[in-house]
Amino acid sequence: MEMNEDRQAFAYIGLILLIGIGGFFLTGGISQIEPLAEAVIGLEDVYVDNYRADIYLNGTLAEQFVYRIAPTGKYRMLYRSWKMPLSTQGLSQPYVEPLKVSPEEGLIPYFKQYYGDVQILSSKYGRYKSAVQSLAERNEAGGYNPNMFSSGWYDINYLFRIHPYLECDLEYCHWNLKLADEHLSYKQVSVNIHDPDNLIVQLFTHPKMDISKVGDSWVITGRSAKNALLEVEMLFKPEASSQISGFPRQVSDVRAKMLSAQSSILDYIFSIMQSMMLIFPILIALIYYKFGKEKHYVVPKFLSTIPAKRKPWLVNMVFKGDAFDFDEHGFYATLLDLDRRGIIEI
């Protein structure tokens, strides 16, 4: 059975709405809708059930990942990756120094440096180096399971030393720590920044999360959607830079530039576009009902006079009610009209 015009319109508008809702969630809107976020993450094959990071102002980063794998026999590696080079040797640019990878029993700890070298962090598993070499990406650390993972939860702890860029002036230093951008969904995020000397002046997170001060630590809690940016921006007193083995560079008015970046025009544009994903279907519906919906008229069964300005085929179409229904009546009427006007003779 064919759908009438209204049903077709509702179907198309509903499809646009579903696409808009999907786009809204995929661009980070999902993190603001807790029950739905839980449902979507729960449908994924693999995700991070709990992510905890402890950041120290000497550049040390301790992480704990609790991975959740749903299917059995589909995955053989769990890992975290970096955009900065991963290296055990000092570099002349910002890099991440791997210190320790501690997976649970049965998993093979490894990391792959920026230039492609793989290190297996347990002498008894050295025979798996070539397998990890072929599977792992550069700047990656994790745990390898040669027998494939069964369904369940798996813990891996990481310890890194970050050697970052530090932007400093005479009053402040700024450290932008990007923890992840291409990653699994993080169902629960807890970031603890240890600040016993009260060196941190201001904090910002992307995406926005709850921030509180507990004792001598800053505690950040929230969630992170799949492949969404997860970073922490720290503004601290200049003496903190002496604790970090990083790459300081002089920048004027650090605090003003950091605050300006939090409310940039791109953020506003992104928020507007994200909102439009949900508003657009409503606009389409309003435009349709205002301008696109076919108007209905009362058409008499017969005409008492011959239309003077309408072609016979058009009159026939109006009476038939379908632009594609041109039958013999319209054909005969057209021939008679041509005869009446002397164009042909019947």
C-alpha cells in the first residue's frame, strides 16, 4: 500500500531527525545525557569501563584502565596510544617516556617506540616480540594476549613521564596535557592532579567535566565518548616549571591567551552546529507545512462552461486528480480544441 503525502513527509523528517540525533551524540552531546550514554556504551564490543589518571607536577602520569570486552575470541591486544613520540631516549621535542606497563597475569606487556622498535617488558615472553612488532602501532603501549581475549574485564596499569611544551611568562606557566583523542569510549573518567604545594592556579578540561579540590589534589570526574578529545589544561605558578623536565618557551600574557582559547569563536560555531543537528528537522517540518504541503481544493463533477484560458489536458488533469493520469478524455479534448482553433480538421 502506497503511503500518502503526509506519511511520506513524516518518514523523511523522522529519518533526518534520527541522523541529527546520531550526529549530536557522536560530536560529544552524548556525554551530557547520562542514561542514553550508558545504553550506547553498553552496546559496544569493547570499551573502557573505568579510567583513572594520577598526574604529578614533575611530569609523571600513572594510569589505570579497566577494559570491558563483550565478545570472546575477537581481540588479542588492549592498549593506549600517544600522538607525541613514545621514547625511552631523550628527544629534542616533546615526548612521552614509558616507565612501566603492568597488565594482569597472562597478558604480555609491551610498548612500541616512535621509530618502530618494540620492547617486551618481561623476559619470559621475548618469543612474542615479532608478533607484537607486526600488530602494534608506533607510540603504543599495552598488553598482548596470544590466545585472544575471552569476554570479561581486564586491568592494565601504565606509568609514563611526560616531557611537554610549557608556555611561560613571568607570572604563569601553561601545560596542555592531551590524554586521548582517538580512543575507546571511557564510561567513567577520574583524573587526579596532585598539587601539595598549591602551584595550580586554574584548570580547564575538554570536554567540560566536574572539577573539585579534595585535600591537596584536584579531582576531575566525567566520561569521554569514543574518539572525543580528552585533555586537561593547567595554569600554574612559574616555579612549577622547574619540577618538569619539559620544553619551556616564553609566551607573553599566558593567562589571557589560555582564557581566550576557552571561549573561542570555533567553540561557539561548533555549539551552534551541534544544536542545528536537532533543530534542522523541526525547520524542515515547518517549511513543509508552510510551503511544501499540497493544497486541497473542491472540484465540481462537471463544468457548466468551457474553460477559456485552460488547455484541455490541464482541465482533464484537474478532474482526474493526478498529474500523471492522462487518459483518452484528455486526448480527445485536445484534438477537439485543435479543430476548434483551425489547427487541424476532423
